[in-house]
Amino acid sequence: MNKMVSNKATRRRYLGERIFKGATIFALTIAAAFLVFFFYNMITQGVSALSQAEILVDIHYNETSAKSYKKAVDKPYRKIVSRGWMRTLPLYMEDHPELMGTNAQEWVTATADVDQYLKGKPNRLKEKHKKKIDALEKEGKVKLAFNTNFFTRGDSKMPELAGIKSAVVGSILVLLVTLAVALPIGVMTAVYLEEFAPDNRLTQLIEININNLAAIPSILFGLLGLAVFINFFGVPRSSALVGGLTLALMTLPVVIITTRAALRAVPSSIREAAYGLGASRWQAVFHHVLPLAMPGILTGTIIGLAQAMGETAPLLVIGMMAYIPDTPTSITEVATVLPAQIFTWAGESIRAYEERTAAAILVLVTILLSMNAFAIWLRKRFETRW
């Protein structure tokens, strides 16, 4: 009788194990399916943004076109050639006076609607313009070329000219400020708490608050940055400086926690050996413990920066979602970042921005994956096994 009860209990236990295993496999499959769908959707939409429609037109460099850019091309082309491109002609003619009085055939940027039409996507082209594009395509005067504007220009109200250059440069400037502030302060704080601070209620309270700061919503850091850096210290709004300082506040808890973990991983025998040779606590920490913990510290810092790189909410609070067509040249100039640029494009009603949004997301994901891969490589490369 006891044997039968034991067998039933064993079968129930094995059945529960199989059910739990099946549930975990199902959950993993669902997660992988969502991931595949995300990348498939972003890649199929984003790849098309890497090409842009161009039209071969006759350009007239004369006094009339210098005063009115629309007169630079013949009338049938004025509705299918990008107005943004035509507006640059007067400045281009000022820089190249030798062109005055000449005509030239050049490939120029077409409108977003022409671009969408050639890609078979919804557009607002009139029927007569569609017929014109079809005729030009048969003559070989319309093509889809590599979209250099996407990588060499800033934001634009015209999708065919919109690019990510200003957002990428802004992101780099913000991350440099974040790194310059968060790394030294975070490491020094962690060294003090782990190696020098007495174990009392005050340090315990500090440790609890640091752990809590790592888990609060990121938008609260944006409100803190707005109140402290902009309203109190007067740091320029929407600048890379205030963005970097705000993200440094958010990254500090991550740097402190990972640095403490890296210091804790160094065996106590290293410290004892240093003390045995007559080193002070300061010398033992900075000459022996800290260099050995540096790979873990750098890994945690890179992961913290990658997290900061993908943040949007705190930067929106401090105004870094402005329309920025020009590339910032210093940390005090108005700037935007790649996540904010994506957020702005995603809210546009013009369909051509959809593929540019997807392409910008792919660029951001590539950067984040590269930073995380570098952190993993760094840990494996310099990891010391005790």
C-alpha cells in the first residue's frame, strides 16, 4: 500500500516537473518569437530608408535662379524635386560663382512622395506626377540611390532630407559628459563605502538609498535635473551638458553598485599581503585592489552608459526633444539625442518618417548591442580567476 502511494507521488512529481519544463519552453518560445518579429519588422521597414529617390534634371545657374530657387529647374520638375534641396541652390551658387550662366544635368533629391511611390508605398502624388515619374523611369532619369542624407544631415521638416547626424553627435556629447561625471564620483563613492566607511546606521542608510535610486523611474531624474541644473544652477536648457549631468545622476547608482561588487570580488588575501609588506590601507586599495577590480568597474560603467544611451524620458523633461537641424559643436549648444529623435519622428504624420524611424531604431539597437558586447569582451579579456 505504501509502495503504491509512493509511486503515485513520484508520478505526480514527475508530471509537475514536465509541466513546468513545458511552460518554461513555451515562455522562451514566445519571447523569441516577439524578438524575431521586432527585428523583422524594423529591418524590413528600416532598410528601405537607406535608399532615396533621385531625379536627373537640368539645372540653370543664372541670376533668376539665384533670386528664386524654383526657377533653377524646369516647371514640370518643380513638384517632384525636393524643395529643401532647391533652397540650397542660392547658397551653393554664392560659393561657386564660376557656375553662373551655365546649365548642368545633375542627379538631385526627389520629394518624399516620389520616393514612396518608387518603393510601392502609400503616397500623395497626383496622377499626372505619377505618369511623369513613370516616363522618367523608362528614360533612366529616376533611380533609388544610397541615402547619404540619412547619415550626413540633421533633422528636417522634409523627410527626404532628414538624417541622424545631429542626434548621433548629441548622443556622443551627452555620453561623454555622463562618463566624465559618473565614473570618478561613482568609483570614489564605492571605494569609500566598501573599503573605508565604518559599518554603522548612517552607511547602511546610504547603501539602502543607493539601491533604491537604481530602481526608481528614470523620469524622476529628469525632474531632478530640471530643478537642480536648469532652474538652480542655470545650465543651458536642451544642451548636452544638462543632458549628461542628468543621465549621470541616473547612472551613478549603477556605477556604485557594480564597483562595490567588483571590489568585493578581490580576495582579502590581496589586502592582507599588502598590509604584511607595510602598505597603508590607502596604498593597498589604490595600488592593488582597485587595479584588479578595474575590469569589473569598466564593465559596469559601460552597461550603465548603454542604459543611459537608450533613455528618453528624463531628456524630454529637460527639453532635449527640440527640432535640431544643425550639428552641435560644444556641450553648451542646443542638442538632441538619438532616442529623442526617434520619439519625434514616430509622432510625425508623414509616412516617409516611418521608415526613417525604423532605421534610426536599428542604429540605436546596434550601438547598444555593441556597447554590451564590448562590456562582455572586456570582462572576459581581463577577468582574473582566483
